[in-house]
Amino acid sequence: MKGRSVILDHLNGREAAALLVDGKLDDLLIAGDAPAPGTIYRARSDRPVKGQGGMFLTTPDGPAFLRQVKGLSPGQPLLVQVTGYAEPGKAIPVTAKLLFKSRFAIVTPDAPGLNISRSIRDDDLRDELLQVAHSEMQGTTYGLILRSTCEDADHAEIADDVSSMRELADKIMNDPGTDPERLLDGDGPHGLAWREWTQPAEIVAKPGGFDLHGVLDAIENLRGARDPLPGGGHLYIEPTRALVAVDVNTGRDTSLAAGLKANLDCAKYLPRALRLRGLGGQITIDLAPMPKKDRRAFETTLRAAFRADRDETVLSGWTPLGHYELQRKRARLPLSEVLR
């Protein structure tokens, strides 16, 4: 099946969304029990952690941790937004720099200025979008970013989106309360699918879509650690408490170039494999044997693959033992956790 399909369904009673590209599962979102990224709290500062330059906060959903704290005293109320999922037993990661993000627009209360995505290069279109931005943001000090999705969108639809995000920002930023409270829920899988999977696609929203389109079988395959690679090799992805270990194997190929081929296949496939499993944090890759002169080719391929991935990933580099390390934002819950 060629093309893109977005399947909106439920899995074990949880809201879920799947993106299929040419019949293969390319992305998967499943609701969890933890507060989703984007959730906004009115929190109360609790106690500073001087060694880490941060402060623990009290929220209705448990303790949160805010980094780079200045001028904040215990007992003081403040607005914070969830940035990712916490590791087991740790506080919810939050930021005091709130973003109100939708399909076409991002309103930035703490960063003034009107900006348009750099991927929109048509000067006439940029001027038209800037007029829309000025019209809808007039009279406010908030900043605005018009996303790349505005390129093919109707200007009236963009204006409505900007207006609704501005109204939401006004409501939250001018909140008069003082006690800890959840003010806004982060987007669930269906909302995220609408917001982020913006390329033209067939939308399937009828119950049972996961079964009909083979998503359930693909999810079942993800329960295992082994993933085949296109060139005949395979890799094992095994999360531990400290890190995610990725082991690359050449399979039956015993040629001199087998290691390089398997490693390049891993570089191209790894973002999708981590995305579908919801894995983040520290990631260590034990690559198949290859000469040091081929490392640059691997790095170039890996960098290109992660550039197209939505979840923020830092490519840290090589270890003395020849492993390659990554640091990936915990923007999703592990699939093994939500499927328990």
C-alpha cells in the first residue's frame, strides 16, 4: 500500500494513533498515565537543589524539577510546562518558558517577535503570512512562530489558529490563582497526530483501524529486542535502567564490507526504531566491526537520519572502546510501559 495513512484508534483502552508510510509503521503514539509533554501547571516552589542549580516544585501530579532557577524562593507560585517524561522514580521535568503550540502556530509569551519558518522561502508568501501575524497579534507582547505547515494552508485557517492560541495564552498567563493546579492538559495521541503529522494522508478514524491495517501485528513485533535490517543484518535494542543498548550484527554476510553495510543500515533505521519503542535517554551503540576510516560515513548517515526525526537527539560521539553514544529527549513513554 503506497502513500501515507493516519490511523486513529484505541489500544487496550488507551487513545492511540499510528502513521503508516507505504504500508509500514513509521510512528506510533499511545496515551500513558503520566502527564503528557505540554501540560501546564500552576506550581509552588518547594526546595532548591544548589548543586544542580534547580528547584523541586509541588504540582497536583507529584513533584516536578525546574532547572536554572534564579530569583525563586520557596512557597512562591509559578507557571511551568512539562517538557518530557520522567525516568522511573524521578520528578517531572518542567520549564518556566511556556509554549502554546498548534498545527500552524506557536505562541511564545516569553520570546517577543513575529517569526516565520525558514523552510518557507517564497518572499511574497512570507509577506502575506507576516500580515496575518501582525493582524492577529496586534496589541500583545507575545511572540509568534508560524510553522512550515502554513505554506499550503488557507490564510483564514491560519488566522483562526493564531487567534485561538493567543486567547489560550492570555487565559493561562493571566491566571489569578495561587494553589497548585493543572491548568492545561498536553495533547493526546489524536491531537498530536493532527498537530505534527501534517503531510497529506488518508485518515482512518473508525474503531478497529489498528487491526484492519496491520498495526497490531507491527506493535507485537516491537515487543521483541531484535529488528532486521534491510541488508541482511540485524540489531538488538535493549533498554536498561541506566541506558539503551543497541547491538549491531552483520548476520550471515562475511564480506569485508559487511560491518560498514550493517552500520549504515543501522544509522538509517535507528531513529524509527527508537521512535516506535518510545525510547530516550542515554543510548549506546555497539557497532559491527569496521575500519576507523569508515566512521565519518557512519556519522554523516546517522546525522542525516536524525535530522528528519521530530524528537530532539544529541549525537555525542565515540567512546574509547569504539561505541557511539547519543542523548535523546524522553518525549514519549516507553512502549513496554504503556503495553503492560
